[in-house]
Amino acid sequence: MRLTSLLPAALALLLTTASCSQAQSDTAEKGGKNKKGAAKGGDRRKDKNAAAEVAGLRKVGSLKGVVPESSGLAPAPTAGHYYSFGDDGNRPILYEITGTGQGVGTIDVPADNVDWESLSRDGQGNYYIGNCGNNESTRRDLSIYKFRPDAPAKVGTIAFTYPDQTEFPPKKKQRNFDCEASLWHDGQVWLFTKDRGQSSTSNVYTVPDQPGNYTAKKVTSLAIPGEVTDATLRADGRRLVLLGRGELFILDGNSWAEILKATPRQVPLTGAGQTEGAVFKDDNTLLISTEQGGLFEYTLP
């Protein structure tokens, strides 16, 4: 066969391939990316079928139309109810929901939502909102808001800086100052960073639970092969769960000190979506929310 006879077919194949590649590129651009690099809305089919893919995981409700881009969970004062909120770009509101995602009420919090990422509660009914999302490690206004639902107009600010951050931003490989997970324990607010560098490390810091200006204390570093998006501690204080994107990490110990030295057990939550909020419903069950609006229960192994 002569070479000239192959040219038309080769040219047609080349044009078809280029056209398909451009169409795929255009589709990706139209779908857009959210601030965390994931396609906005996630994979809805995977979200829907996640319960069938992961043992112990089941979808129990939806937050769509109730909480915009849920980014945290904590128990509400009413048993069986929870608080959630939207992250940056959303109004500074706490949404009270049931365990199946039904809206109960809202609380306006008179504080800026620069990038709310976590929520926890102490034993006296005070709540702590982690306004410390810091995607590019450029923020100099990191804070935690302390308030009570029965007096939401009185908001205290726990402002803090990291002792080991000297550049804003640091080099990309050293960007480990984004905190999307925090919890209250023993008079301190504990911060767990989301590593955006390349070390697969969640650094652990503490600040006092009283309003003021502080330099956070660095306590330890945890080997977490994922990006931490929330933290929750079991009522007996013997199990810490760090939520990641589509996964979680379990650390067990007979004391808080032992927990922080434990080797994390990694559990995949394949298909659940961009998991952002987690709270213990009971000693063996987590309630998990996703930015896409999914609400799941997971029975811990």
C-alpha cells in the first residue's frame, strides 16, 4: 500500500482526537473547581452509592437546601440534634439539624466567616468555631470564636499565630498551616493541621480556651497520609477520629497522651464525597457530612 493512501485516514484520526480532547477540556472548565481543587458538587453518583461500597457506612439524609457546603458538625444542646455551618463565602450562621438532615433552626453569629472549618463543644455548653481555614498559608488573622447558643451575641475571640510560621506564604512544600480540624479537650482547643505540602503530616497545636491573643503551642506531629478536615473525640476520651477527604483515621489510647502517640488506622470511605464534618453519635457511630450535602452514619470497626 502506498504511503499517500494512508494520509487522509491519519489526518481524520488526528482531527477527531484533538476535537475530543478539547471537548473534555471545555467540559472540565465549565464544571469549575472549588477552592480546594475538587470539582464543585463532586461525583453525585458516587455519593449516592457510597453506602453500598463501604461496610458500616449508610446514607441517612441530605443537607442540600438546608446547610450550604457543610464544613463541620457538633452536638446541639437538644439530644439527637446537631449544629453545622457553611465554610468561607457563606453567611456566619449555625444551622441546627436532626440526625437525618432536617432543618430545625438557625443562629446568627456576629463574627466574620473568613473561613470557618470546624466546630466543637466543651462540658459547660460553650462552643468553639474554628475560623482558621488557611488554604495558602497566608492568613495573619487566625481565630477561634467562643460563644453560647443561649447568648450568641456575646462572642469571644481566641486569636492566635503559629510559632513556627515566619513566611506568609511559605514555600509550597512547607505549607502546613491550614487548620480545618479542631476540638476542645481539658481546657484547651486542639488544632490539627491539613498538610498542603508534601510531608503527609498533621501538626498538633493548642491554644487556651479563653479569649485573648496567643502564640499556639506545638505539641506533636502525626503521620497522616491524607488531608485532615475534621476531628472528634469519643465521650470517654479514648478514641480520636480525624476525618479526611473520603477517609478517616482512628487513634486509640487509654489516655490523651497515648492517643497522640498511637499509630493511626486508616479507613477508606470510598465514594462518600468530600467529607468535611464528623461527630460521635454514640461510642461506636459517627455522623459524617459532606460539602456536597450528603449525610452519613458510619459504624466504627
